[in-house]
Amino acid sequence: MSHQEHAQCVEACDECAAACNHCATACLAEPDVKMMAPCIALDIDCAAICQLASAAMARGSSFARDVCALCASICEACGQECAKHSADHCQACAQMCRRCAEECRRMSATV
């Protein structure tokens, strides 16, 4: 599997990781940080799996499809959590998570 073959998914994963890292940091500056704890935790998990998925695809790992399937699930959960919050960074993160989940589902379904 060539890293070029799944360039859209790699790009979506990289952009999602950046959005999640930004969201987690911005959530720490919110007035009620404790209320944002589930969002922050999912942002951290999502950024980590997105980075792993991107790297797995880039190096043509035989586990890339499995990693992307898990990435899609975590992105979906993160997107749902972020969508609950009105902050711009959360809404932007939710949108990016949905895009990444879609790309990862598509990638993991390829034969």
C-alpha cells in the first residue's frame, strides 16, 4: 500500500489531529474546565489515533486498515462530544472529526 494511495485520508487524519490538539488546549482556557474534561480527554485520544493512522498509512503498514477503522470510531465519538459545545473551537473540531471518520471508514473498507 503506497502512502499516495490514501493521500486524502492521511491529510484528513493530520488535519483532525491538529484540530483536536487545538480544541484540547482551547478547552483548558474555558471558564468551566471541569465541564470540558470529557471533551479534552476525547480530543487527546483522537489526536493520538489520528497521528498513528496517518503514520501507518504513510509507511504502508499492514495494520493501517485496522488502525483507520479504530480511528473512525474514535473520531466519531470525539465529534459527537465536541458538537455538544458551542465554542468555535469545539464546533470546528467536530466538523473535522466527522470528515476524518468518513475518510477513515472509506479507507478501512478498501480491499
